[in-house]
Amino acid sequence: MSTFEVHALCYARREGVRGDHFLGHGEDSAEPHPTAYFVWLAVSPEHTVLVDTGIHPDRAAGVAGLDYVDPVRLLGAFGVAPEAVDHVVLTHLHYDHAGRASAFPRATVTVQQSEVDYWTGPWARRITREHWLLDEAELGRLEATGRLHQVEGDTEVVPGLSAHLVGGHTAGTQVVRVATAAGPIVLASDASHFYENLEADHPAPLLHSTTGVYGAFDRIRELAGTFLPGHDPRVLERYPTDATGRIARIA
């Protein structure tokens, strides 16, 4: 089985408060709580895989207070051209995770069937209050490429890297398990936005199913002892970073 090097690329940062990130309204809900936005690069001798693709520049321009670098540009600065990426895995279709998926012309793009169905199926006309979370234009561009690979449940993307349906945050949220020389790592994305979500068993407020979130926490624990949350700036403190302070080598 192949092993991968894994890097976390922080393409954006924004200030926030704890009430934005944890379900319920505790006494500390107004305390500052910054958020980071990541994509993850997994490279083996055979494959270059990008997990999530970040916000499209057009969408980023409308997000107040966002310290943003186009993820495609950040990858280029790291030495990875869009054409070098052969697989993209989208953990879910929220705009900050799937907004640049069509920018990788050679990549097969893996997403859960249940995630696509939620946004495009019979319910779509009735969930209009959630549509701001979806980059519909980017999904259309991606579908037009014919490279969207919809899967059902757990699947091996390439040897040493697998996707696992957990739900909870969205209807078809999946996490990615990566084999590394240091052991398996789970890229949890928004199945656990911050380390504290999983470690304190405390869901984020934006969710599809509360019990599904708890089940996702349990599944992450089953898959690996080491996980990377989707929006925690502490990733950049726990692992060595490059000179920009945006790219951390995980394993």
C-alpha cells in the first residue's frame, strides 16, 4: 500500500467568536475565536490528491474580513500545478470546500452521491434558506467537465487513501483517511471544525443532523488516532510550517 506525505494549506483566515463555532449559547459565546480555512494535499510516488478546494475568488471577495489567497495560487507557490493533481476529494459541497474544484483539469473529483442529491434533487426547491452555502455556479462548471465521480458510502480513492461517509454536518459529508509513514491520518474537514468539537463532544451549530455529528465523531476515532479539523488555526501551531505560515507539513 502506498504512503503519502500530507500538507495542510491554510488559504484563508477570519476572526470570529465562540458562538459561531459551538452549538448552544454558553457564557463564553462572545469570546474571540478565530477560524482558518484549509485544503489538504496528499502526495505519493503515484498520486497527487487534493482534499477540498477552497473558496472561489469571486465568492471570497464578498466575505467580510477574510484574509484570502486563492488556493490554486497557494498550491502553485508550493510547487504543484493544477494539471499535476490527478484526484480531488470533496468532503462536502459547501462553498468554502468545493469552490475551486473545476480548476483541476486532469482530476477525477470524488463526492458522495447523497451530498449531490441533497442539493440538486427534489428537496432543492424547498431548502432555499441553505442555498447560500452552495456555490451553484462552480457545481455547474464541475458537472460540465464530466469528471464528477459520485460514490455511495466508503470507497478507496487510490491505494492508501480512502473516503468514508459520515454525514452529520451535511447530508453527504465524508472524511478522508490517508496512510502515511507515521500512521493513518483522518482529514476530518467539517465533521469536526475544530479540535474542541470532537475532543469535547461539542458539535458546531451548522449541521444537518445532531446525532449524525456525534456518529461522525465516533467514526473519526475509529479510523485513526490522529485527525485534522477543518477550520482550527492550531493546526499551524502543532505542525511545522513554511516561511509563509500558511503551509504545514503533517506527515
